[in-house]
Amino acid sequence: MLWLLVLVGNSLVLCAEATESTSASARASKSNNDNRERVRDYLRSTVYFPDYTVRLYYRADCQRAKSRSPDSPVPFPSVSVETPSKGETGLAAARHIFRNARNVVIKEDPGRIIRIWIGNVPTAILRTRISLVKLDKHARNTKLGAVEAILNTKEVQAAMETLGVGTPSYVSSEMAITPSPYPSKMKNVTLDQALDVIAKAWDGILIYGACAKPDRSGMKLFDIEAANRIFF
């Protein structure tokens, strides 16, 4: 009877620890998602970024158990942000938003493109040069379709295999955009330059996140935010 009571007691302790661990993981995931939404809301604002294109790049800690979440396979990092001062726009607004954040680099490129890096982001795949990107009707009318057309080019597919990187699987519920905001083709561009074109045609912001280390399958995931998605 004594050993049975000990076993039951140990089981209850293990269950309590597992429940607490799951609860902590859920809280961490919610916190990261809330942080991501706040950052995205700031960077989408036409008050702070009128006629600007904003590119956000972040390094994801994909191996931390508490950061793992089915709806966030490339988890957004915790980063301190604050509201810009009245009248600040563009580069000044971006610098104010992240002025208390650590390990954040911000610059403005020609064409009114603000680039923001959170952490030491793996970007090798973004430097892949593509000879031709063709956008069919589906690709030209949806955000996800445009990104998929770029990722499915032979050059990007070859680079993904060489680098051991991949994207998470998901489905999208976005509506088609008419008339199409995208060109029918892009020539001699890097993956990052092609994404600049897509970002300008969206709501002015595009987020790229990448895992620094491989997951259990040996794959290093990266994610390009495209419309409303449900991850598998």
C-alpha cells in the first residue's frame, strides 16, 4: 500500500509539473504573439510611415520549448517598443519605436524603404539571385500566391536545399486583390529584392523571420508573413 501511495504521489507531482510547464509555454507564446501584433501595428501605421515600405527581419529562437507553438513555428522575439513622438515619421519614428530595444539595427534605403533587424538574423537565403519570377493570375491577385511564386523558382529551391532551410506549412484564407498590384514578371533580382516589390504592393510592411538552428528534423525554418494563415 505504501509503494502504491508513493507512486500515486509521484504521478501527481509529475502531472502538476507538466501542467505548469504547458501553462508557462502558453503564456510565453501569447506574450510573444501580443508583442508581434503591437510591433506590426506600429509599423503598419500610415501616421508614422506615410508612403514608406517597412521590412522587418528577426532572429527566432526556435529551440526553446516555451517558445514552441503550433501557430508560431518561427516565434517572434520579445522586444521593447514604445509610441513615437507626435510628428515623427519614417526613420525617426522607427528609431523611437525601438529606442529601448536591444540588438536592433535600423536604416533607410533609397525608395523610402525602412529596414529593421532584430538580432543576428540568418539571411543567406535572401541573397539568392533569381533570373526570372513569373506571376500567373493567382500569384498576381493574392499575397500568398506572389510569395509562393518567388519561393518556387528553381534558384530559390536549389538554395533552400543547399542551405538546409525551409518554410512551415500553412493554408491561407485571404481574398483575391483586384486589380492586381503586382507585375507579371521580375527579372534578375535577389529574393530580398523580389520581396521588396511585394511589400510595396501590400500594406507597406513585410516580415521575415528565421530560425538560427535546425529543428528536430534538421531543417532551419524561415517564415515570410503572407496574409491570414493557419499553420499545420
